Amino acid sequence: MNKIALFALNGIGTLTLQALLRADCNVVSLRTRAEPGPHPYFACDDIREVAEAAGIPVFYDNEDIEDPVDLILAATYHKMITAAQRAKATAAINLHPSLLPKHAGRNPFKSVIAAGEIFSGVTAHHMTDKFDDGEIIDQWRCISSLMAEPELRQKLGELTAKMAVDIAEKKTRKALK
């Protein structure tokens, strides 16, 4: 079974980790950051507690990957995943909560809402040395109009979680580069 290193934060990352675990994906490590309180946008479990309950080692502040993995998945991670880290994986894929190339950056939720977008979604792309750059693998859309930021974040989190499982399963079938 493929080894997955997940780089993720509370919220979208929590939903992603939970979906990967429900799908019996082999998440071997989590890189995250220590949060001072609960996720401010929608109710969810703390990602560190979910990982620890599943026996997944938790690392902080972008610690290096020691052992090779088959797949690095990033779901709203706060730091650049380095070339050295990406070299430890067969594939390194970012799950960005917008339809790139529009709304790249740290907070696409606000810009999607401000632009009055009818649709938003999640983009899976190969990671490079630039944020939100790299070959796009897939994009999944959802309706975003009339959503407040917390609702949009949760909706995109649920979509990200489903996409992560799909990518992990494709990786198992060797459909990704």
C-alpha cells in the first residue's frame, strides 16, 4: 500500500485526513502547525488529535521527511514544501481550494466571494518551487455563490477530502506521473 505524507492544517486538512483514513489510505505522517485554539471557520476535530488517535506521527514546522513516500499531499499547508522534501516522494500534489489559475494565494475564499464567483472548486496540481504553480492534474467544481466564508471553506474542504481520496486511489493504480 502506498505511503502518504500529508501536509495540512486544521479545517480543510482535518476533513482530508479523516477521509483518507476512512478510505484506508496509508497516511504515514502529518506535517502541521500547533494551533492556539479550535478552527475558527467551521467546527471540526483538531487534526493533530485525529492523527495521534490513528497512530500517525505528527511533525511541526515543515520538518523533513526521513523515509521515502509514494505521495505527498498538501491540503491548505502554510509553508513551501521544499524540493528536497518533494524528492522523497514519487509524486507531490497540492490541493488548492480554488480553480487555479484564478484565486491563487493564501486566502482564495475571500477573493472568490469578493469576485462574486458562481463557481469555485479545488485544483490538484504537481508542486514546484512556486506556490500554486505546476501542472494541473484535475479540477473539481462546486457552486459558491451566496456562500459566506465559513460555509465556502467547509464546502471546499469536503471537496478537497474527496479529491484527496481519488488521487490516493489513482496513485495506487499508478495513474499519476
